[in-house]
Amino acid sequence: MIGEVFYYVLNMSIMAVLVIFVLFFLRVIAKKWFSKSMVFILWSFVIFRLLIPISIPSSFSILNFFDVTLIRNVPVKTTIPLIEENISYSFSNIIQQAESYTPITYETPTIGNLFNILGSIWITGIIIFFTVLIILWLNVNKQLCKIPCNDYNNLLAVTSNKLKVFPKIQCFYSDFLNTPIVAGIIAPKIILPYGLDDSLTKYIFLHEICHIKRQDNLWKLLFLLTACIHWFNPFVWLMVTISIRDIELACDEKVLRNIEDESRKDYAEALLSFSEKPTKLSTAFGNNKLRKRIESIIEYQRISTYMGIIMVVVWSICGIILITNSSL
């Protein structure tokens, strides 16, 4: 049973690698022409491949451009005991890409047993990664020691209304942090360090509430869960690293759409002020890839309605091509 489950997970992971490579290429091209939010949406195609075990055949699938059937005969010696004597027979194990979904199949007990062993290792890895994540979450949650913050209630309410985030957002202080964070998914809270510069607080709230509106914590959790399931695939970890970076770029872009052009410098200064402080957590304001984010802020150009329509059409086509399977 475990071997069969791992077999399908491995097939999904192999298929996703192809999509990841294509998206790396598209990401480089798209970042100069399309919005950061649309670039981030590309990663949802990979998540679909990695988590949804559904085969959707399509004549437009990228797999139609490859030779989808590879047959290789592997001699497997098997001894079959009979009443009179042992007679040695030679069978063939056919490894081929299935038309429905999976790129490899196995048809011998030996390979089946191998998948059972690999499946047990895979399950052990998942348990280890999930355990580590839970321990880290419990430790951070314990260390935060949240203290209610009422100093910025008016600013928080105004910013929430501006971004149309209507559920009331709570704000807390913590001496464990040097940079602001959003904690939680269902009832997200903004947690601030002590000693904030009041001139920067409006940009801090804009940034963090944009994260809440975009459900970025949920996306990050989804990426981490995907990495835990496909922990054996280094390309999935690379995808997670880049996608979390794209989350911050998309959030910056949303902030820039809600401030005047002349305020870009102040927003960039808010990012820089927190990047100079050592932080115990990986946060938006303490990102070591800050240089690219600052460059993106400086180069930001508002997307026209016409370009927005083009983006939706292009991304819809990309979705059909990347998440469907060969119809051959």
C-alpha cells in the first residue's frame, strides 16, 4: 500500500519537475512585462501538479510535445518452482509512460518490493519534516509572548478599510521580534517590535495587511506542506524558495498600487530600516534579497487595463498547457 502511494507521488513529482523548469523560463520573461501577482500565480500550477492526483487529458498539454511513450525491456530472471523440478523463465519488465498520468510503471515483484522500501523511507521523511515544523511553530508561538497594542488602532482601521479587509485585525507587541510579522491564517494578527518609528508605521501596516488580504500565510503553509510531502525532490525545495520570494514581490507591488508614486522612497526606507536589524525570524522586512525588492519598487510601473486582459488570457493558456496531460 505504501509502495503504491509513493509510486504515484513519485510520478506526480517527476511531472512537476517539467512544469517547474518551464515556469523558471516563463518567470524570467514575464517579470519584465507582467505584474508580480500574475508571476506568482504561476506557482499554483506546480502546486496543482504536486498535490492533485487527477489526470486531465488535453491536446494542448505540454506533454504532447514530447515522445510520451518510452518502452524499455528489462530482462528479469524468475525461478518458478514446479513439482518435478525448477524451471527458469525469462520475463520482461516494461517501463513506459502511461497515457493517463504516470511516466513509469513497474510489473515485477522485485520492483514492487523496492517501492515498498522507498515508500517506508518516504513516510519516515514526512513524519520527520512535519514534526520539525510543529516543534518550530510551538517554540516561536511560545517565545512571542504577545502583548496587546492599542497605540495604532485608528491607523489600523483606516488602512484595513482602504484595502477592503473588513474582519477586525488585532495588533500586538513582542520583545522577541525586531521586525513586524503577520501571525495566523484564520484570525491573522499583526505583531510589532517595540520602538517603531511612527513615520514608518503606515507603510508597515500597508505591507502586513496586504499579506493578510492576499492570504499569503496560507500560501506559505501550502508551499511548506508540499515540500514536506515531496521532500526527496530538490527542485520542489528550489520552487518553494523562489515562490516565497515572489510572495514578497507581489505584496510590495500591491502596496505600491495603494500609495502615491512620490511615497515609493519612504516605503523603500521602511524596508531598509528593518533589514539592518538582526532578526530571529525570516520576515518581509528582514529579507536578505532586499536589493531586488528595492529595484522592483523603483522600477514599478502601473499595469494598464489592456495589459491586464492580456495577462489573464496568457495565464489561462499557460494553465491549460501545464496542468493537463497528454491526450495521446
